[in-house]
Amino acid sequence: MPVTNAASGTNVHEIADGLYRINTPVALPGGLGFSFNQYLVVDEEPLLFHTGPRRMFPLVREAVASVMPVARLRHIAFSHVEADECGSLNEWLAAAPQAAPLCGSVAAMVSIGDLADRPPRALADGETARLGRGGVTWLDAPHCPHGWECGFAFETRTKTLLCGDLFTQPGGGTEPVTEQDVLGPSEAFRKQMDYFAHGPDTAGLIAKLAATRPALMACMHGSAWRGDGARLLAALGDALES
Ligand SMILES: [Fe+2]
Ligand SMILES: [Fe+2]
């Protein structure tokens, strides 16, 4: 396994052409394993989705540097405003002088325009940012699973939904990509710790995500998942309603 830090176990895998998953396993109180993933899209304008928590920055920087020079990064993107999503945003902006935050319009207006050391590029719902060979289409998803500013990015070239906290699985996420069931483990985890806001339009937002017909789901916690993403999202929608 391409481990980039022996002490933390941080590792990097190319899970689709030019799409790298950076994984750091962590131990939670009580002995439960958990993991934090970031995704690096290498294109003419490279993009990092999720910065990782601020204290994890040296590990994630080391992992990105194993793939390409960190200073090449142009977009630091994330789903919503939380430490694991964007806690080290300013450290990345300092390390990559040409990079800017990339997020939804609510995140830009409410938080990132103030928190970030450089102004964000805000994407409207359905707007695509060109990266080169591919691009990312922003999908607003307020309060799904949480955060008014929440949204996701669909990478058009690899048909990957950068799906943040959706399908959060416990454990170290040692398998970079799985085709096995992730809904069962993530629903079992959600039953213990329900991180969904259960907003009024959750079903509609899940259906909007499913309409992108993703072939790969880039989860922040646990393994990424390859398969019929529309079907998986529909099953999540059913589970949330039951
Ligand atoms: Fe979150
Ligand atoms: Fe998260």
C-alpha cells in the first residue's frame, strides 16, 4: 500500500484516472476506528476536495506532494463548513499561491468570504468549473446531510460524485474502493450517531444527486464505492424515509 506517512498510516491510491484518494485512519475514543479521506483531482487546474482537519494538514500535504507539487493546486473545494471539510483551508492557500477556495454560494456568502485568506469562487447550483480535461459541477444540497451551505461536486470526466459525508462508514477505510455494500454499514453508523438534518427536501435533493448517474462515490469517511450510484442514492433515499 502506498503509505506516505508511516506513523499515521496515511496512504494514497489512484482510484480513477487522475483521481487520488488520500486516507488517514484514526482511533476514536472507545476503540472504534474511523477515517478521513481527501480527494485530489489532477487536471490542468488540480483540485483538492476536503482539506482534512487543520491538525492533519502536514499529513495531507505530504500525501498530495507524493502525487504532484502542492503549489500546482488551483482549487480547494469542500462540501460544507466543518473542520474535516475545510479546517486547513488557509494552510492550503498559503502552500498553493494560485489556489482559491471553491464552494457553493451560501458557504461563500455566510462563511468563506470571511474565514478564508483569499476570496472564494462561488458556484451556483448546476454550474460547472472547468479543470481542463474535466470539470466539477456543483450541486447545492442544503441540510443534506447537514449544513445550510452543504453541496457536492460531480467530476464529469470520471463520473465521480464527491459526496462528502454521505455513506459515512466506520473503520479505517483500508480498502480504497469497494463494490461491496456501503449503505448497510453507513446506516448502522447513522443509527448510533444521526448526523442528518432530515430537512424538508432531503428526498428531492437525493434524487437530484442521483440524476448525475455517478459511477464512483468519493466518500469522506470509509471506502469509496464503485457501481450504479443512482441506485445506491435511491436506496439511501428509501432508508432515510423508513
Ligand atoms: Fe459534515
Ligand atoms: Fe465529514
